[in-house]
Amino acid sequence: MPGLQMTGLAQGFFMVDQERKQNRLNILSSALERGTIVNVRTMLNGLHPAEIAHLLESMPPQQRRLLWELVDPELDGDILTHVNDELRASLIMEMDPEELIAATEGLEPDDLADILNDLPDAVISEVLQSMDEQNRHRLEAVLSYPDDTAGGLMNTDTITVRPDVTVDVVLRYLRLRGSMPQMTDNLFVVDREDRYLGQLPLGVLLTQQPSASVAGVMSRETESISVATKATEVATMFEHRDLISAPVIDEGQKLVGRITIDDVVDVIRDEAEHTMMSMAGLDEQDDMFAPVMVSARHRGVWLGINLMTALLASWVIGLFEDTIDKLVILAVLMPIVASMGGIAGSQTLTLVIRGIALGHIGASNARQLLYKELAVSMLNGLLWAGIVAIVVVAWFGDYQVGMVIGVAIIINLLCAAFAGATIPMLLRRVGADPALGGSVMLTTVTDVVGFVVFLGLATFFLL
């Protein structure tokens, strides 16, 4: 989730992983430049599909095209599920219908659902016709729910047992089945109407007497997850309960699928990327090496919005043109007031967005958090306003200017804290993403308030 802190050990693993990825990227790039295609093919197809996807996202278009041609066709489908949306669309456009149909074979229904909408209509029809009835129903079940819910996140491939059978019967059934779905740590216990009753952990199954009944050894502690539960809430449940998998039920309490930890890790990563990119007005699914015109168009909207806010701040400064003409010193000191407010507001904004994402902030504690942030800003304002005032007096020898800028900093820091705390909450209340546009709105508030207060106080006391 956004803002989750890593321990020192986790940070160490993260740094090692990043270094390993960078080394692999450098080795492949050097091999491509030398033209040693055989070595590149061998190295590339020995990697996990997710690692190949990362390399494709990291390569410029020309090298990316060559790497994609060297990938074993059997890996195409898994790789397409791991790359970002924009890159996936461009790769699919370059593939023949026969290649796309072959790439989808063997994909789990939840993975296939992730890429199905990007496929051409003719290919979708062929894919659906090539599936057996059971997998087609599973795919339709996943597609019937929004992507950002437990229903859209779940895998429908589950193993269910009845509570009235014995452990020996379950073990013989599993041996007859011959395999289990990946990431299976529990079997799900359901009644004859497929209503969820509990779980039968594999550890319990293997250690109990064969004659014991499932009803007597199953666990009823793990709560099921509704299909309508938001994906971010699912991630929080997995974090708090240390889950590896969890059952998903529909409105009638019927078991419809399961969510596994690998899907939750994807949610956590996507949410973190979304928050970080949204604060800059970008999309986490954008291709880093997209064509220049495409990237320029995506970013141009937010540059235009930022220009409007900058013009507003400039208009405010223009209102005090006479004051600035008489006291040029004010032009030198104006950026200090706006910058101090911007930093203080960003700290509060980031804290609140993280709290909202983790579910730590609600109607019951929002007011207390606001009061706390105002108190922090007041203390910091008094400290730094005094320091800045002393510096200004020592620099320009003007006690009145020092007093004005000190008061302006205190007021702007308080307004910045108020804006940083309330903007994300207001955006959430109207159904908007708290991270999207929050920084632009905050910058506007701190700039305009900072300039108005500083120049207004200067006009009143110094002229």
C-alpha cells in the first residue's frame, strides 16, 4: 500500500533486487550491441516471465522489438499479463491472430481476463471458442466484476470439499486429481449449495487421523471476502491477518473463487505506483519509452493546469506591483514564504494520503489529525519564522521587513497544514482520487496565500 514502510532487511533485499535487475539490463544491452543473439536468446528465455516483462519495459523501442522476437512463444501469454497496459497494447498490435490465440492457451482465467479487452474482437471470439465450458464459465465469472474489486481479482480455480466426509476421502480425492492449483494452502469447505463454511488447511489435512471428519478438523476462523470488496481493502485484510489465500463469496454466501498473496502483492505495487505517479499527473500504466507525441499529450494537460495556477499566483503578485516597486527587497524574499508553505503543506498532504490509503483516517479522527497538524505547523512556524526574521535583519538591516516575513511564514504554514489535511479528504468525499491533483491544488494555495499575506502585510506596515 502507498506509504508502507520497509524494515532494514526488506530495504536490503529491495536494493539487491534493483541492483540485480540493473546488472541484467546492462548485460543484455551489451550483448545486443555486440550482436550475440544466441547468447541473448538463451539468457532471456531462462528468466521468469515477470523478469522478461521488466526488461521489455526498460528497453528503448528498437531493442525492445528485437527482444520480443527472441522470446519463446510459449512465454508470450505470461509476459503480456505482466507488462504495463500501454506496452501490452503495442505488443499485441504487432502479433498475428494465430500468435495471440496461442499465447492465451494455458493462462489462468484471472490472468486471461487482464488482457482479454486488449485483444482484437476476432481473436477474443477464437479464444472463447477454444476454451472448454468450465474455463469459459470461470472467465465469465471474473469478467462480470470490476477490476478493482475482489471479484475482479480472484481466481476461480479452487478445490472444495464437503464437511461430512473424512480426511481419508479427501486425501484419496487429491491423489486421484493428481495436481492442485498454484498457491493452494487451504481447501475450502462448502455445503451442498456451495455456501462457504470454512477452510481445511493442508497442514491439518496431512496430520489428522484418516478417520477424522472434515467438519471436526476444519477452521472457521478465516472470514470470507465479498466479491464487491475493494482491492485495496483486500490488501489491507491480507496484511493485517497474514493471509496466503482467502475465499471469495457472492451475495448468497456461495464460494465463487479465491484470492492469493501473489495477486495482493500486485495490488500493493500498483497502488504505490498509482499514488506516486498521480501526484505528478502521470499514469502508472504509461510506457516509459512511448512515442514523444504520446507522452507529450499525456503530460500537456497537467502542464496546462499548472500554468493556470501559476498565472493566478502571478496575478496576485501584480496586485502589489506598486509595493514591490517601492521595496525591491520584497521581490528577493517572496520565494522564501511560498517555498516554506509548499514544503510544510506537502508533508501534511503526503501523511494524509498515506493515512487514507491505509484506512487510518476516517470521520472519527479526521478533526483530531487536523488539530495536530495545525499545532505542528504553529511550532515549526514560530521556530523558522524567528530564524528567517533574524537572517533578514542581519542581511538587510530592516527590523520591520524581518517582522513582516516572520508573520507571513507563520500564517502560510498554518494555511498549508490546513490545505494539506483537508484537500485529500475533500477529494475523497466527492469520489476523486486524493493523490490526483492534490499537489497542484496545494501549490496554488500556498503560493497565493503566501504572496497575499507577505505583500499585504508589507503594504500595510511598510508603506
